[in-house]
Amino acid sequence: MSSSAEPTGVAGSSHPTLTRDDVDHLAHLARLDLTDAELDTYVGQLSVILDAVSEVTAVTSGQEIEPTTHAVPSTNVFRPDVRVPGLSQREALAGAPSAQDGRFRVPQILGEEQ
């Protein structure tokens, strides 16, 4: 990766190219000790990634495309917070299998003393 603002590479090409020295420099910055074979491998792999990013950039350049977070527009689905009357205690306990002293009665599960 060249230190200039313009991408390096073939004259007239908008695709940046990486050299072995670029990858070695990046490895040094990342404190990685790469072998010669690894440097050669990463030059190819990172160049493919840079080419893919350049292609995506080329497709969208010059167009007024707004960034989105969803493929389809979404709207607020919340309803207004309006207070409405709820069930009375008697109505709430009407469907309970067992009630005692105005509360739901449930089986004891922890073996606590009463």
C-alpha cells in the first residue's frame, strides 16, 4: 500500500495493488513475524480483498445512494402509551385453579417451613 493518497497499481487502474514490502510493513505494524512463504501467500489474498472492495466502491461511486440498515424500509410499530383499565382482582383470580387470601395459590417447591 503506497503512502500516497492515490492507489498504486497499473497506470489508469483504480484497483490498488499490494507489494511484498507492503505486506511485510503491515505485518511489522501488527507485530507478526511472517515467513517468506506466508508473505507471498498474504500478498495474493490481500490483493483479492482489495480488488473486491474496489469493485463495490466503483459500483456505488457517483450515485446518490443513502446508507441503510434494512433491506426494506421499517417504521415505528409502537402504539401510543394509553392507560386502560385492567382486570379486577376477582376477574384475575377467576381462572386460577386455586386462590387463597386474594392471591394465586401454588404448590410449595422449596420445602420452606410455613
